Amino acid sequence: MEPIIAIAGACVIAFLVFTTLIKLVKTTLKTAFLLAAVMLLLMFFGIGPNEVWDVFAGWLGMGPDPATVAPAQ
């Protein structure tokens, strides 16, 4: 195999991997900022993280967050 073909192939593969990673990071950051904005909007209306956790835990059948449940007497 000629070295120029190997170098060209390596550059193409590096470009594809790099652009894929850039797209992944952009999507991850966009999702993180969207979730942060939703949580801030919910907190503005008086819905805190504990209430959100309780809803998700109820959907998953996990029960309420132990930190929010009053201890047994």
C-alpha cells in the first residue's frame, strides 16, 4: 500500500470521527441547557427538584425520595 493512500485514509477517518464527536458534544450541551431551562422554569412556578423526583420515582415504581419522607416515630 502506498503511503499517500494510507495517509489520505487516516485523514478521512480522523475527520469523520472528529465531526461525529463535535455533533455529539453539541447535542449533549443543547440537551443539558434545555433541561436546566425547564428546571428553572419549574422552580419559578414553585415546583422543586424533590417534587420532580417524586413524580419520576412514582412512574418507575420506586416510591418517594427517602430524603423527603418523614422518619418513622
